[in-house]
Amino acid sequence: MSQPDEDDDNWLNGEEVACPECHERLYRLDHSPLLDCYFLYCDSCPMRVDVGYYDSTFVTIADAVPSQDRTYATLMAALEARLRRCDCGGRFRDSAPRRCHRCSTALTAISAPSGVDVWPGWWTDETDTGSLEEAFTARYFRTENLWEH
């Protein structure tokens, strides 16, 4: 049996990037197709919302998109219109630039941000990062109270 190519081990196209402003070490990777949610980022800060495929409001929004108009862009526009604003006042967008978690600078090295996630550089360290990850996700990921009423 042959060994997988080194390229096959990086199927989410992960790579280290640096913030152009503060030089914080970050890690960009493609959104895994094995997850059952969409990630939309704030257009003003590093916050992200996680919209589950089975969320009842998401299902209602997706079902309301006419079948002849059912494209990814149309679905994202419908979601974006219904998401509650970020606490900073920004809007959550699929195409929002990914931002540094330290200084909020837009990461210009990520020119097509749709489907791309950004984590702090420690995320790839071999040490146990469970408590760091828990604190990070609590601060930067909104998973509840997503929708405008």
C-alpha cells in the first residue's frame, strides 16, 4: 500500500499567514465540507457566526429562496439580511475580509475569503490547546442569538 502524498495531508489548504499590521502569527484553512454549518464573518471585526444547516430559522430562509434562484450567492444574501448585527455594529457577510484576532486588520493575503477560516497560530501547535481554543471560540464565535426578530 502506498503512502499518501504530502499534498493530500493538507486537504483544507492550511497555511500560516501573518497579519500585515501587527505580524501576529495566524493560520488560514478552508472550511471543512464535513461540518454542517456556514460561517459568516463580521465586516468590521474578527467575529464569526456559525449558522447550522438544521437551524429552524436557516431552514425557513433556505426554503423561501425560489428554486429557480437557488444559488450559493442568493442563499448567502438571504442569510446576511436576517442575521443580527455584530456587537461592534458590523454586518456578518460570507465575503467579509478575514481579520487579525489581535488588531482587527483585514488580512489582505486572503483575497477570496468565502469558505476560509482563520485561527490563531497556536492552533497548529502540538501542545494541548483545549483551554485556549475554548476561550478563543467563546470570544470570537457567535453560535446563539443569531437572528433579527
